[in-house]
Amino acid sequence: MNRRSFLTQSTAALGASTVASSGLAQSPATPAAATPPQPRALPKPANGLEHVEIWRQPGHYGGWPANHGMWIWRNEIAVGFSDGRLKTGDPERHPIDRTQPERHLLARSGNGGRHWAIELHQDLVPPPQPGHMSGVPTEKGGRIPVPLAEPLDFAAADFALTLRMADKDTGPSWFYASTNRGRRWTGPWTLPDFGTPGITARTDYIVMDARHLVAVVTAAKPNGKEGRPLAIETRDGGLTWSRLGWVGPETAGWRIMPTTVKLPDGRFYSVIRTREGDRHSLDAFVSADGGRTWTSAGTPVADTGRGNPGALLALADGRLALIYGSRKAPYGMFGVLSEDQGRTWAPPVTLRDDAVDWDLGYPRAVQRPDGVVVAAYYYNDRTSPERYIAATLWVP
């Protein structure tokens, strides 16, 4: 499918402008006392695999859903991403114009990821300081982060949280919340630095109950460089946060961009983007005490090329699925599956390998009620130079 995006305007009730044309954070289930209607049946992808263009514009650079987040409420899905300007010429760097501000957008699908509309939320414009995200200027008009004054209800059926950051090394970081499936957002609310040189938070959290939430973020190392993953929690609806424990020891390289799930036995399982020298991998860690201590759990993906984060899912049938981008030839998107809670992983499944260079990936993923996995990521192909946001619908 090759669908180009066009600008339209939403109704005021949505609280966002809409562009017609995704660590995982999944909304808690509706309380057992309620009897929600069953989601309508959706067609499954032919041959178990289908690719959809979410957003694409000539001359633009769409990127990095993993820096934003992805959420699902039955068959309604939302995913965040960045919209910058394309600037080619240096094959070793992301071809984004670092003199032009990028926009932070949301894509929304009401039919399980097959069709999408794009929303521009003033509520999600980053704070005025420092005015950039990893060196790319951000839009003006954002609010200054302040402490949260009223507790959030993490268990609300239509709840969503997004954790955002500025500089990739030292942050700072903040968070926004929504109680209506991301149509309106409150915040930004301040996030502590937990005694580190800085926190670079992305949206990776687990709801424990209405007031208790565990997140895994990345902290700067003592030298002020990225990074080392850290588990944190709030037990009062986001009013205060405390440090739980480091996810693995500090290394000479870096460990960043965690993606975390809660296993059926209550343990946390987190996959970390890792670099040691020239080696880029996805390494796993497990915690049996609520995130306070973590032990190594192997390497689900030994080589991602130039490095890419994963998107980890605990599937409804008990398996784990890890989706990632490969920044080595063949360039593309891949998935690995585990049938034993992450102790071992099957060989990679090729989702697609039709990209022309390494600049791709940063996926987020959710699972629909019918079992179909929807993974969103940024991508490139032979037809034109822009980077675009795509989704793969996969029956694992």
C-alpha cells in the first residue's frame, strides 16, 4: 500500500489538528465488574503479514516512534513520531535538517492499524528549554514542566502516559498523561534525575494498579554520557517517584532504550539496546523483586548492525515477541519469538528487508485482541529519499 498524507482539520472535540494520510505502553483492561462489548472482528493480514504506510511526505524526515510511544485500546491504536525536514548528503548521519524544527505528531488508527489519521497536538509540543531533542530543534510554544499536583489514575480504561526527553545524554525528562486515549494530554510534569547526571526517558512502563506504576528509563553515566538503564516507580499516582534499581552493571559502552514486560509469574523482563565497542546487540535482563535487582537473561539478538532498539511484547498465548530493525544488510525489520519466557529465542523472522540503507527502525508494537501484532517504525525505500512511518501487521 502506498498512501501519501494530506492535511485536514479535526473537530474541536478532539483537541488536536489532524493530518489524514504507532517500550510499549498498553492501557489496563476494563475492570472486571464492567461487561465491555467485544471488539468487532477485523480482517487478518493475508499470509500473516501486511505492510501499511502510516505517514509519508516528500522532503520530510519521519522518525523514531520508540522515542514517543505506542498505545492500544481494543482495536484503536495511537503511536507518536517525529516530523523533521529531510537533508541528505552525509550517509553516516540521519538525513534530517538540524537547523529546522521538528514536529511531534500522533498517528491514530480506529481499525487495528490498517488505516491511519495524523494528529498535531499542541499539548505535546516540547518545553521551551532546552529547545531541542538530541540536537534537532523542536517547535516553539511548549509549556515549562511543573510538578504534578493531582494523582493520576493509571488503571483508567482510556489512560495513556508518555515519557519524553531532550538531550540523549543528560535529558532532562518529563511526562504527559491522557485520560481519553491520547486525544488530550496534561503536562508536561517534571521527572526527577534520581541522583544521576540526567535522565533520558522514553515511554516504557508497566501499570501495577491505579496509583502504582513502574517505568524503565535510561540514566547518564557519571561521565555525562549515555547510558545505563534504571527502573523507577511511583506509588502515589505520579506525585512522587523513587529509584528501584539499575538494570545491569555500568559498562564501557552503553545500554539504553529499554523495552519491558511483566511475565505471567510476576517477574519483569527487559530488553536493552547495547553497544560494546563495535558490537551492537539486544541484551535481556530479568527482575524477580519488582525491579530492585536485575540479572542477565541472555542476548535475544546478537547483531543489529549499527544499533537499534527493540519492541518487546508479552503475547496473549504466553510467548514473547521482540521486533527490531536491522541496520546491517539486508536492511529491514525482523522479529524473534520465545516460547519459554525469554530463556531461549527462535531464529529471526523476516518481516521485511526491502530498505536501501541503515536509517530505519526504532519500533513500538502492540497486539490486537485477535492476536495480530501491529509494529510501527520508520523506514526508507528505493522510490524516494524521504524517511516515512510504516506499520507491519503480523500474525506471529
